[in-house]
Amino acid sequence: MSLRSTRQYAEVLGAGDGKARVGRQYIEVLLELGLAAVSITDTLGLVQSTEVAGPLREALQQVVFFRSTAVGHLGVINRGVTDTLTFVDYAPSNIPATVVDTMTLGNVGVRRAIVSDTIALVDTANGGKAGTVEDTASFTQVVTTRAVYRRSIADALTLLHAGTYQSDNLACVTRQYSPFVGFSTDTETTPPTTVPATLGVGVLTLTYPFVSPTTTVVLRNPEFANKDSLTFNRVNRETRGGTLVIYADPNWPKIETLQVEIQCISTGQKADLAAFLVASLGQEIGLLDYENRQWKGIILDPDTAIACPERGDYTVSFEFEGELC
Amino acid sequence: MLVLQAPLPGLTTTTVLPSPQFNDAQAGQHKVTVLRAMDGTRYTHVRTTALRQKLTYQFALTRMKALELCAFIRAYYRSQIRLTNHLGEVWRVWLVNNPFEFEAVERASGQPGNEIVSVTLECEGFLES
């Protein structure tokens, strides 16, 4: 590296030796770049001093301009360009003077380079009077995108509304089939608003097979204390924190069973029923209950006893699992 | 009377039942295990369920009302429901019976369905107000 002074301006302050000064000097830095050069470092030290004969304030000014460029050729990447400039200005005077450092750094990084400007300004005002120390830093950084990657953002917000109602007609709501079904935008099932249409009075009729029955047994209606049981498959768990969690998929099976006891069966009916239990063993049968509701299912306990508590009077109880048709 | 409403939070269906029979019950679900050390010191291990309570109600319903309750259970057996009992308390509960048993106990001429059906409901949940 070599330096070349291009212009100098001198000023004469008075007669005698040492009364002249160099006011302004322009220097060029001559660089030689080789293809193999990886880093370029320029170090420039400028020292200017002046002696003042009287209480005359003089201004010192240094103008240095750096321009370093690292040109990336094919296959050469990640070159670093570093400009380091240190100004130390010192104005010795009992009169408050102004010390100003101005620095402008402009860095441009291409292809995911880190563009960083770091400026450390240290100003010290030494004087008999209180001075103002002020640092002003202005940073301007520009990041130019060479590609745009779009990301899709989706917000799904579902609002549901529902409403129900209730009538104060106690005589009605406490005895009759009268659920108050309002409206809902959810897909939850709701109970039917009308009583099952087939509900009536009949006898207990067993048929086998369910489709195109060939065997039919007609019995008396069951005694009271018959049970209609609903069993659901549900996950019933209590968490460590004591929260009860109940979950069930609507597609999971729902088991409905009927437990009936029938008395006063005649001898003929008893024989028919015994034959029916053997014939329909494990097969789907039809059961038309005493409310004229048609069921399809199986008898769970075909080994049930047909007891004879009195002469010509038989009693049987059985459990039926099925669903309404 | 006792009012069942479901599902929470979007209440759609309301079923009104008569007041339950006596022997209705409310019980906490806390568990205490007592251990005694060799020196006689007694230690207790507690598993608490916070404010969750178990409610038991037995109803004597007409056959028609029992059918309505049965339809309600079929629709909301897996949902949280709001229960307003005969004391005016509002509960947020699950129905925890399994199975739900509807037992026809006696004849009731003139009542809808001509029968009285006995049903027991077991619920677990929290008192809202």
C-alpha cells in the first residue's frame, strides 16, 4: 500500500518560524488488488497539530474517505468488508469548545449477509464550565429481499348458537311426554318431540326368525317390576387432579335389555316356549312387547327355568337384548 | 320439580321431572387412606375431588314421563347437563348411571301411560349456584 498526497493548503499565521500550518490535506490511498487477496486492510494515521499564539480558537478538520469493495466472483463468497475509522479530536481550551464526530457507515450485504453497523462515540468535555456532551447516532439499515416466501394463515372460528325453553304448565310437564326441544346449530342429537307412535296395548309375542318368522309364541304380559335397562359404553375417568372426564363416541354400541317375568303360562304355552328357546338359540328373534313396540334381538338366558309353582301354572323370566325397530 | 337441560353450554333441550322421592342424596367423592406407623403415628392420605359431588335422585314417573327421560338420556348420556333441583340449586353434572334402569313398579290408571316407572339417576358434578 502506498499513499499519495494530492493537494495541501497551508496558511501563514504570522512572521517567524513555526507560524505556518497545514490547513487541509488530501491524500489518496493506492491499493493493489490481487485475485488471491482475501482481506484488505487500510490503516491511515493522520496527526495534525497546531499551536495557537493567542486566545484564538482554531478548528481542526480531517476528511478521510474510505471506499473498499470486495467483488465476489463465481465460487468466491462470504468476503468480508471492514472499515474501521477512529477519530480522536481534542480541543484544548478553557473556553467551551465544540467537539463533533461525524461518521457515516454504509454497508450493503447481499445473499443473507449480516449487515451490521457499530459506532462507539465517546465525547468528553473538559473545561471550567459545564459543557454539553451529546452523542447522536443515526442508523439506516436496508434489507432487500430477493425472494418472497408466502405462508398461509388460517383462522377457523366456529360460532354456534342454541336456545331452549320451558313451559310452566306443571300438570303437563310432570306427567306427559313433553320435552322442550329448542334449536341448535350444533350437530348434537335431540330427543324426539313426540311420543313413539306405536305405543299402545298388546301382548308379548315372540317370533323366530326375525325375518319371515315361522315360529310364534304369544304370552301374557309381563308382571310389574319388569326392567328396561340402557347401557352405554363410556370412558369414565378421573384425572390426577380430580377432574371427571366422560367421553363416548356416538357410534359406540348402546345396549338395551329387557328383563321380564311372565306368570300364568299354560302347559301348551310352556311347551311352545321351550321349543322356541331351543330353536332360536343364539339367533335374532322378534319381540312385540306389551306396548306394541317391535324389538329385534336375542334372548340372553335361554337356560332360564320355566317353573311350575302351581298345577298347570308356569312362570318364566328371561332377559332380552335388542333394539327397537 | 327438577329440570334437566342439555347439552352444555348450548342448551337445546329441557326436560322437566317431578320432584324426586325422599332419600335423595348428595355426597362428596373424597377418599381418605389411613396408615399407622410402627410408633403409632397416624398418617392420612387424601384424594380430593375439589367441589365435585355425587347426587342421587329416585323418581316415580308416569310411563310417558319415563319415556321422555329415556329419550333425554339417549341423546345426552355423553354430555354435560344442567340440573336444577327441587331446592333451586343449579348443578353442572354428568349422568353416571350405567346402566340406566327403568322399572315399571305399579299400575296407575288415569296417568299417562297407565304405569308408574321407578328410575334412579346418579349425577356427578359441581354446584353452579
